[in-house]
Amino acid sequence: MYDTLKIVGIKFRLPGELYSYEPITIGNINATYKVTYTQDSGKMKSYLFQRVNTHVFKNPVEIMENIDRVTSYIREKYPDQTTLHFHHTDDGLNYYIYDEDSFWRVINYVDSVTFNASDDLGVVESSGYAFGQFQTQLSGFDGSVLHETIPDFHNTKKRLDTLFSHIEKDEFGRVSEVAKEIEYIASVREKAAELSVRFSDGEIPKRVTHNDTKCNNVLFDRHTKKPIVVIDLDTIMPGMSMYDFADAVRFIANTAVEDEPDTSRIFFDTGKFRAFAKGFISATHGSLEPVELNNLVKATFSITIELASRFLDDYITGDKYFKCTYPKHNLVRTRCQLELARDIELKWQELEWIIKDVVEKI
């Protein structure tokens, strides 16, 4: 690996001599290494080298073109803010193909800390602010120049249509054991799909969206716990701002892990919802339209049903997409998301009031 990393570093014109490297185990898709160089001055400088998983990301060049356009725009418009810096080769590319199945990129290392989850409402609010600020930074960016690297990624209607078409086929004979799950999804199908339909009809603004807004995709200052920069831009595409809000708060406000088998432990934490909403809305104040602010709760419900439908669809079609560590893992995930969706429904009026209260106080 040392020789490969050395070649990659040369291609990206990194100064100094390669001193050491260590694998970064956080993340399940790309292979990541912290690589440290000795500078001529004697100081050390670290970078992140990533070998992109081209089996998962089928269009890595398009992904890197999207990243280059977005990060260049933010860096130029907000020079005083920390931005992800991807290095370029002599050819002006922010990637290097070492061989047929070795697609590399190099990013400046940012000394920081991440959180997979947190009960600290300050961290929750800061996460909301970070993703909201990311939206605001790109509010003037022309999203039409971006590639749609995963078509219909958050098209809830299409996800649900696909699920029910696979239910009819029942290729693996699993439909009979998930009748209750199917019944509930069918009962909320139209409500869950509404926003994606309105988006397709042009009623909801098309924004540049992150599309993977988990808390651990924000780098925080180790001491102040303030957000530094949003990372993991592989899924950046045009989409709905409210879905970035929704996916983040769906994850961070869940009182249990996403594959909790005991659904009695699963609740939607309204305190965390308020904290995240406060951060997100304070950062996007003035840039979001009323139709977006007025549908943040519905978006949260919709994307929870969308994810449940994806887990269930994978289960009834043979567990081919999501990595499973035991039989019926996808079914457990499905039930977890559906329990969360039910709790969101129960608390809907309270959540709407929280959004209204947060907006009025900003």
C-alpha cells in the first residue's frame, strides 16, 4: 500500500516526503487513509487519501465533477470559511485512476471530531446549523450543471411504486410474513409520496442538496464542539431542501439505533427535533420559501416511510442491496422505521407547533 500511496501523492503534486499512513475505519464504502508528509520546513502535514468504491459509485467521474464545481463555488464565495479542499493533478483533475479498479482522490486533513449520535442538544443544534449553512452557501449555485449521479434517489413515489410492484411478484415468497408492514405503508402511501409528486410538478424549489445528512457527516471542533465543515459530498445532487432536513432529523431524533429489534424503545425525540430545527432554520433564514418551511414535518414523515420502503423492498427481493449481518436484518430495519413514522404521526401537531415557534423566534 505504501508504494501505491506514494504514486498517488506524486500524481496530486503533494510537497515533501511520505512519512506514514494509517487506515481510517469510519465509513463502510470507500477505503480511506490518513497520510502524513514531512515538509521541507520539518513540519508534518496530513491528507486523506480515498480509494472510491466504483462498485457502489458507478459514475465516479461525474461525482468528482459535481464535487469540484460545488467546493470551488463555496471557496470562491466564502473565502473565510473552511471548505473541503480536493487536490488536483497536472491535468487539472480532482481524481486519479491508478489502474482499472483504483480510483483515487486526495483531500486536506481537518483535525476534528465527529459524532455518530449525540444527546447533547448543543451538538444537535450545531448539526442542523451546519447542514442549513451548506444549503445557504449553495443557494445561488446553478444546480442544473450538476450530474444526477443517482437518478430518483429521493423520489418517494417511485420508491413506493417499486415496492408495491415487487410485492405483487413476491419472487422470494416473503410477502405473507410482512402483511402488517405492507398494510401500514399502503395506508400512508399517498401522504408519503405527496411532496415528491409536487417536486416533480415544479411546486417545490429545486435546490442543491447533500442527500446524506447524517450527524457524522459534519466535522466539529474538538474543543468548542462547533461545526467546521460538512463532508461526504458523493451524493450531492439537485433535490428538495426539506429532505436534507428530514433525513438528518429522522436519524438524530430517533431514540434507538436504526436496527433496534425492540420497537418499544423507538420514539421520535421532540427535544432533539426542536434543537436541530433551530440550527437549520437559523442558518437558512431568508433563503427557504414558505412551501419548504411549511412542509418540514411532512418531509420528515415522508423520508422515514421512504427508507422503510427501501428496507422492506430489499427484504422481499432477497436482501441484495443493504448489507445484512443476520437473517431478517432488513425486516428489523423496516419495523424500526415504521415505528418511528407512527410516532411522528402521533406527534405531528406538536412538531408543526415547534417549527412555527422556532421560525417566529428567529
